[in-house]
Amino acid sequence: MNEEELTQLRTLLFSEAEQYRKNMEELARNLTAVVQRAQAQIGPVSEGISSAVHLLAEKLAEIDWPGFHAKMQESCERLANLGWTLPMSFTPRELIELAEHGNTDEQVEQFRPEIRVRLA
């Protein structure tokens, strides 16, 4: 390869490298614009979710978890002593309410007559 051919090759390579650089800059600008549009659209949703999670965390922190556990244990034992078994779908609230509405099997059954799941 002679000197003139080397110069032409260098010029060509430089030109291609420069075009590649320009293409990458354009790609970076376009990608930045897409990300900025996505952030603008997601921002309000993200803020709403963040606010809801924060509120939920505050409410959960206010619960007396040891007291709640003790109340659940007491309610379960009370109903078990009356001979009751309960559906797995019962919520903690339903269990506690049921236990608080009677000291006898009949009183409990009158509070929630649709529940007839008891030990024989």
C-alpha cells in the first residue's frame, strides 16, 4: 500500500468513526428523551403508590401487635373451650367478634347463626 492509499484509508476510517460518534450522540439524545417522557408519565403514579405505601406503613406501625396476638390467642382458646372449630376463611376480626359475643355455646351461635361448625 502506498502513501496515498494509506491517507485515503485513514480519511475513510476517520470519516466512519466520526459518523459513528454522531450516530451514538443522536441515539443518546433520543434515549434521554424517551426516558424523560416515561418519567413524566410514571411520576404521578409513582408518587401515588409511594404515598399509599407510606400511609399503610404508618397505620401498621400503630397496631399493638403483641396485644393483637394475645387477643387472638384468648379468642381461639375461648371458642375451643366451647367446642367450636372455625372455617379457615375466618378473619382475625371475625374470630375475635365471635368470641366476645357469648360465654356459652348458645350465645355464640345466636351471634352468628349461619356458622354451625362445631365439634360434636
